[in-house]
Amino acid sequence: MTAVDPRQARSPGITYQELLDADTHPVPDVLRLEAPKYLGDEDISITRYITREWHELEKERLWSRVWQFACRTDHIPEPGDYIVYDITNQSYIVVRQPDGSIKAYPNACLHRGRKLKDYDGHCEEIRCPFHGFAWALEGELADVPAKWDFPHVEERQEQDFNLPECAVDTWAGFVFINPDKNCEPLSDFLGGIKEQFEIWNLEDRCVEAHVTKIIGANWKIAQEAFSEAYHVNATHPQILPYLADTNSQVDIWENYSRVITAGLSTSPLIWYEVSQDEMMRGMLDVRVDQDSPISIPEGASARAIASISARDRWRPMVGDRVDTMSDAEMMDSIDYTIFPNMHPWGAFNRIVYRFRPNGDDHRSSIMEVFFLSPYKGEKPKPVKRRDLTIDEPFTNATELGMLAKVFQQDVFNMARVQQGLETTRKPGITLANYQEAKVRWIHKKLGEYITSEVAPKSKGDQ
Ligand code: FES
Ligand SMILES: [Fe+2]
């Protein structure tokens, strides 16, 4: 078997870096970074998607000791505000403290084990609904009804009856927890992504949309559908005239990676010449018998003109800073992934995805979409979450706009992938070397967690 030299394996057509050379504005350094990685070309075992054994390993070795995005800091602004964060069969409560810090506890009473909280909310103390044991927000046991009957609890309070804590930290307005208190610091885990996102300031965004949807497939099948642009030609053929799918740039660092796909640039898979006007009409979803609201003068570029409109759209919220931002930041899909399951997008695409197993079921998952939007004036509170069942289409979530249709096309494949993998006689899935490198990277990281006795520590971005 000959490994393909990753420098040779690139789509015909303009590269992303060449496209940046034609930008009408200065391009930020972060988009000039290139980190292609050839991670091998072996098949990935289908057992990772279809077996209970692998799911149990993920519970024991991944979810119990990896940093994971729990909520936005805005979801719990006041002391006593809490959210319930569930992952597989585990549940945690993430609580804003009186001093403004955040703590997370396993969501389990230390008397006889009932979940302490069923829903997100606000409380003055954490009181168990079963027999009424109560803890201060800081985790100290505060009340035991009929205390005379529990002298042994008083004796062992320090070591056994204060709530055990998870590790908690924040980045860019996201609250992360790690159930393993002895984990490496979040900052080390995140590595260079912190600097890469600085110019986009995700901290200063509000949650403008929040939609969850149950998917009839393993969480990795759902996540991987959003980890490459290779599927666009077959799954979303309507966007090919204005999306440079196979010319996407794929970069891999240690615990994060990205795929950047240019907008208002035509797919190399299209066999006919697409005019600048057709590109714009495609993006705006204009019908053949309708006039386009934005026409492209002879010789002008749709990408540059669409960027002018995008700047006008964001200017009221972001101010004149938009005039220093590149066309790329206005137009492109800058899709980062932080291992294991969080996808914050750069610039103003506003999207953050999260993918999790659906409770303890390895054959279904929860896909979540957040829109983090710039805002004007006082920061709006996060919107109420909309939960879509397995049977409800994404298009019911009108707050997602035109993207809902695209997501629905993605969802259409997922349960069929699960069924196909359970049927196939082929023991592994096969991946493209470059375009699907992010999928391979996820599996490489996952393999490191599953095979390590102790949680892997970051070695730093190379
Ligand atoms: S189980 Fe919580 S007080 Fe009894
Ligand atoms: Fe897609």
C-alpha cells in the first residue's frame, strides 16, 4: 500500500489560500495558517459506531475524563442559577456561586442517590426532593431533616457528605466541565485555539437560537456529517454553484481542527461555467422567474459584492470594525472542532454545534445548534431552547433560517448510515486522505482516550 503524499492530494481549482490573495480587505493571520496532516489511510473499524462495548468504553474512558462544553456563562448569570448537563448515563449540575465563580457537581444526592435537580433553574440551596437533604451552593452539607438520626453523617461530613466537585473552567463565554477533577487545565487542553479565536470575540455574543434534535444514529455519525465538505456534492447539490466544497482547507492541530470552505466560489465538481450573477442568485435562493435583489455588474465579483452586503448587515451590531474585516470572514464557513464534540465557527457564521449520545443509547444522539450573535445595547438573555424529536424536521425550527433545510438534508443520511454500518460485511469505513482528515483526526483522538489507562495529556500544538 502506498500512502498518498498529502501535499499532492488536492482538488483541482483555486486553493483557499489563492482565493484569500484576491480578498478586497486584509486577511487576518489566523486564516493564513495552514496545518495539513496526513494521519494514515487505514480503515476505521465499524465497531466504533455499532457496538455496545465501544459505547461502554467511551463512557469509561472518554466522557468521564475529557473537557466538554456544558453551557454558556449567560445561561447561569446569577448566584444560584444552575443547568443540568447530561452525558450518556451521567448527569451533572453546573451552578453559579455566590462569589461569581462556577462549580459543577455530580447530580446525585449523598443520602440515597436521587438526582438532585431534574431541570435547569435557580435555587438558594441544593435540596434533594426525596427526603430533603440540602447543600449550600458551594457544596457544603447544610441541612439534614431529623438530624438526630444521622450522627454518623455529622462525623463523616468533611470527607463524605459535601458534594464532590468536577473541574470547571470557561473560555470565550463557554462553560466547560471535566468530571475528572485531576485533569489537565482547560487552557492547556484548548491550546492555540484561544489565540486563533481572539479576533472573533465569541465571549461578546448572545444565544440567539438554540435547537436540539434527536438523531437516529450514533453521535459520531451525526458529528462526522458536519466534519467535511466532501458530502456537499451528493447531499446538498443545490449549493455547489456557490460553495467551493472540494477546495476546502483542512487543518489539524492537537485537540482542535478546522475545515474552511469558501462561499461565493464555485465547486470544482461543477462541469459548466457559473457566472458571478448565477452564483449570487444561487446563494440568495432566487427562482428563475424572479429578479435578483443583488445584481452583479459586468466584471465584478459576487464574493466582493456579497461581502459588502454582509458588512452592512453586521455594522449596526459590530460597528465600523466590519470595514477592517476580510471578505473571507464575511463569506466563508470557518468550521472548527474541539475534541470530542464541539464545533465553534469563526467570524460571523454564528454557528456552534454540539453532538452527544442520546442518554445511554449508542444508536441515537442529540445534535444541537446554537447561533451566537453579535448584539446592540444591553445583552439579550439566551433564547429558550427548542427540542425537536426524532420525527420532527429541522425545518420546524424557523429560527435557523435557510440553514434548517440544509441540516435536514444532512439528517436524512444519518439513520441510513447507522443501518448501513450494521448491515455491511466490510469491517471498516474508508476515508479520503485530505478532505476527510478531520474525521480521521476525531478517531485518532478517540483512540488515544480509549486505549489510555490515564487520560491523555496535551503535548501542545505542532
Ligand atoms: S435521596 Fe436525597 S434526601 Fe434522600
Ligand atoms: Fe452537510
